[in-house]
Amino acid sequence: MNNLLQGFTMVMQPDVLLTILCASIYGLIVGALPGLSATMATALLVPVTFYMSPIAAVSAIIAASAMAIFSGDIPGCLLRIPGTPASAAYTDEAFAMTMKGQPELALGICLWFSAIGGIIGTISLIAMAPLLAEVAFQFSTFEYFWLALLGLMCATMVARSSPIKAIAAMFLGLLITCVGNENPGGTPRFTFGLADLLGGIEIIPVLVGVFAVSEVMRAYKAQDIPVLPPRKFGSILAGQWALTKSHPKQQVRGNIVGIIIGVLPGAGADMAAWISYAMSKRFSKTPEKFGTGHPEGLIEAGASNNASLASGWVPSLLFGIPGDTITAIAIGVLYMKGLNPGPTLFTEKASSMYALYIVFMVSNIIMIPLGIMMIRSARYVLYVPRSLIMPVIILLCAVGSFATGNNLALVFTVAAFGLVGYFMDRNGYPVAALVLGAVMGTMVEQNFVTSLIKSDGSLLPFFGRPVAALLAFLSIAAVLWPLAVWLRRPRAQNIVS
């Protein structure tokens, strides 16, 4: 109890509270800008933390990352342009609700269930940190390979078009991850003699290109894209309590998946959002409504990505192993401030740990009022003619992609993938499946090659461990499912597709 009171006192200091507020506003703004991810938001904060107290420094990282993950939903909902990779899984669903005249409902779902997911993820961090860490460290490269492969197979579940086209788009995303020399062999692949491709193709320019630039191209191609008439936004949280009561399974399932995925090193909110959205569609009684503005997928994915954000701190705090890129940055700040991660952190500096728990809670609670303010400020973009707003989007895409690596080649990468996304969308190939392949391809390859080295080329160990065998069964079933669907359709329809 004394440690809890000391932690509460630490958080209630004026400098810490001011830091949480300022970092939250900063995270909301950066997360809403296409190309500027939650990882970039936290990375840009690191130099500022040099001049802060330890608790204030870590509070800035926590608040900014939580807000940026949510804020990425705002441009996805209003413009079909996800602000962060975690938002890409359900961008089409949220935008469909906006086109139905329900933007406040879509954004309210993203805000409400993100906040609840973050709070539940924090509770899991408090109550189950040692247990979750033990589960995570039972995973070897064999389990990680099957988990990543299972995540890839989500492409067939989130697709509204033919599963075959979804798999083709996913393979194109995997091909993107093969570029460069950052592979297990360390040899250049598909670089065509260009030095700019040696480091591979960054995911952020790919994401911005296939979603944002292609959306600009569609807007100028189709001059009849509707501009919603100006109207007063209704209550952002209206109906959210009713949705909470009517969709308990989706919320609980999203929280559980987010917590488990978050604990696994290298997974993070991106994978949690994709897997949760795919699971929501797979177990829904009305899967045909997905992609038309249906709330189920938004509820489950929104609850999942913020829950994974909190649980991702479990391996970071207990063992100093980052759960994702955000916690990798946070570990550096912890060491810099003398809060060295490890089991002793929970005993020797227990009051500081309680302070971090309280910061997580405070950040997710104030997300609701600050998020409402951000949504009401951003809603005016709906009433601006697309011909005026699209040049601004292009400018933000160029600036955001250049800022990713201070390299002009990234701007050309965005333009190239804008063309790819545009032609894929016109021909019914889901760009979300391409992004999924690009996000998870590296994880699949590295764990597969590492596992083969460990097993001396034998495939039997991939099925020899209980968890690996279960994940293998689920992955193979997911691979065979689209083939079974295709075979069950009438022959004439198969020939047409």
C-alpha cells in the first residue's frame, strides 16, 4: 500500500501531469497525420526526455504512443487514409460507416473501445505480468513462425473480394519484404544495383502510398465522390454503452488477443489489429456485412490494438526485451533514467512501477475527452471539397515519407506504391492484404530460416511442440479454407473468377 501511495504521489506532481497532457495532445496530432506513425511520435520525444524527471520521461512515451495509436483511426475513418499501420486493418470498414452518414459513430467506437482496451491491457500488466512473461518466453522461433504465418492468412478473412485475389495481394506484400540485404543471408536481393534499395523498402512509405496516394488518384478520377453536407456532429459517445452491452464477446475476445499478441516480442499493435479484425469476421453471424460499415470488426480491433500496447510492456519491464518498436524506444529511456528493466525493478523500485501503472490508467482515461476534442476539430475535413484537400494530403504524404529516413528515394517509393494501390483497387485486389504481407513478411522469413538452422534442415520440429502443433494446424486450416470455398462454388462462377 505504501508503494501505491508513493507511486500516486509521483504521478500527481505538476511536471508529470503537464507532461502527460502535452504528450497526449502531441500524440493525437502526430498519429492523425498520414506517414507519421506512433513509433515516430515516440522517437521524436526522446531528445525532449533528456531534461525530464524519470517518471515524467516515461509518462511522455506512454501517453504519446497510446494517443497516436487511436488518432490513426481519424484520417482512416474520414478519408480512408490510415494514420498508423495498426489502423489499416479496419480503415475500409470505418470509411464505409462515414459514407453511410455515421462518422461520429465510427469514430466513437474507435475512441471508446480503444480506451477500454488500454485500461484492460493495463490491468493485465498489473495482475499478470510475471505469468504473461513466462508464457511469452515459452515461444521459440517455431511458434513465432506459425503465429506470423497465421497472421498472414488473415488476408483471406479480411478480404471482401475473392480469397484467391487476397492471397495474390498478400504474396506481393511478401515480395516487398524480400528487397534489400536485411535478410538472414545478408545478401542483396531485388536491388537492381540501386543503393537506396539495400536497406529494403520501409513499411510506412508502402502504407502511405497504397492508401493515401491511391485515394488521391481515385478522388481525381471519380469527380462524383460525395462531399457530406455540413451538419452538426452528434454525440461522439452516443450508443457506445449500448454497443458495449450488445457486443461483449467481440470486446473480450479483442482484449484477450491484444494482451497475448502484445506480450510476444516483435508482434505489437499492428498484428493484434489484423488478427482481431479477421477473427471478428470469421466468427460473426453476419460476415457478409463486413466492409459495408459494420461495427463488430471496429469494436474487436479497436479493443485489441490498445490492449496490446499496454501488455507489450511486460517483456520490456521484466526482461528488457522489447515487445514492439515503441517499447524498444521506451527501454532506452528507462536505462537513461536509471530504471533498469528486470525483475529487481518490481522489488527495489516498486513505487516507480506503480507510478507507471497509474500513468497508463490516466492516459487511457483522458483519451476520451481529448479524443472527442480531436474528432470535433477534424470533422470539418468532411465538408471540404476533395479537390482542395487532396493536394494537402499529397504534401503530408511526401513530408511524412521523407521524415521516415531523411531520404528522397522514399518519396518516389510512396508515388510508386500509389500507382500499385490504385490499379489493385480498380481490379478488385485488396490493398489491405498487400500491407499485411509487407508488415509480417520479415517476421515469417527470419523465424523460418532460424528454425531451419536450429533443426539442421528438418521440418519435424515445426510440429514437435504442443503450441507449435496447434498453431500449425490453425495455419494450415486457414490456407485450405479459401480453396474449400472456391471449390464449393458453382463451376461457372469459378471460371469467371
